[in-house]
Amino acid sequence: MDSDPKDLLRKHINWQSHSKKVDPSDEKQATTLQTTTEKPDLSKEGSVIVVNEPIVVDGGVFDGKGATYTASSKLGDGGQSETQSPLFILKNGATLKNVDLGENGADGIHVYGGATLENVNWQNVGEDALTVKSAGDVTIIGGSAKGATDKIFQINADTRFYLKDFVADGFTTLVRTNGGKQIDADVTIDGGAFSHGSNVFRTDSSLASVTFLSDITLDDVKNWTRVGDNQSGV
């Protein structure tokens, strides 16, 4: 994929028939729409840091300040092997912001007990960009991902998953619950631009649901949803 996914933000289509209003009193809405308005500190932009073992952020804030973190061969080669390690492990509501994951994405980011991501960009998605490994709320504000062979976001545990204004170029599935598993996943995709993919959301779980909000741009994407074998084309 040669196109820059950020360019897709210039295009918008309104998917009214797949949108619904959210009650402002809803607890999820009250917590997930708290986006930062301050200008990010990108003072380390251009710096490249090679990661030899996963960086663990437990309940705190990790601000990469625009630096690029790329996996060494000790974590994996960025292919589709399930034995690869992540670059970051986020635990217990940790926040990761202003980070680029470099050309070797290995197994991306693993989340245990919820997390928030702000302005996190994957230059070349490895096995997955992010995997929800244990129950907890996940909020992703902004950011982008390119070059996923399969999934971008993998959900392996019960979660409320909120994705706002994300840009993705090249994927089979943007958000996927673990195949064949009954996972209670409440997914909201709020705005964003997605290109060259098969499914925006895919699940085999009767407990999982997705809500599309705001203007979402699709370019060469086959399905909005795939539930089991039932596909909802664009």
C-alpha cells in the first residue's frame, strides 16, 4: 500500500443507516469522549528505539513524544507467527501516547485490564496491532495503522472497545473478536477512515456488538460487518 492513510481523513461519507445516537447519560459515553485537546509533545520525533524486550506500563502514562519504537528479532519478525512478543504491555488502565511502532511491529501491543491509547501509529502492523488479553475497557483516540496482513485489533476478552478517528490502510479485519469464542465485546467505532480491507468488524460471538458513529470514510472495503458467515456489504 503506497498511500498515506492520513490522507484518507480528507474524504468523508455519512453512514446514517448504521449509526445510532448514544444517551449522554451513558457511563461509557461519559468516559470515552474525554479526548485531550492540548498539543502533543513530539520533541522526540525522528528518534528510533529498538526494543529487545516488551516495555511494560502498569497503570501509569508512557509518553513517547513522537519517537519510533521498532522490534528487534528477539521479539519476532513482524510476520504472522503466533509466537511473537509485543513491543508494549499495557496493564490496569495504563495510557500510551505519541508513539510510532516501526517497520517491525512484532505482536504490537498487549492489553491487560484496560488501557487508553492516544496518537499511536503503526507504520507496518505485525501479527496484530493490538490484542485485548484480559477484561477491561480500551479507548483508542486518533492514530493510524498500515500494512496489516490479517487483523488490526484483536479482542480475546470481554471489553468495551472505543475507537475514535482512527485511520487504517490495508487489513483483512479492522476489529475482530477471537474466532469461535463467546466474548462479550461492546465495540464503538466513532469516525475514522478505512481503506483496502475486507471487514470493519468481525465476530463469531452472539454477545458481541458494534455501533458506528459519526462520519466514517470507506475506500475499497468489502463489508461493514461479518457475523459468523453473514456479511453486511457496503
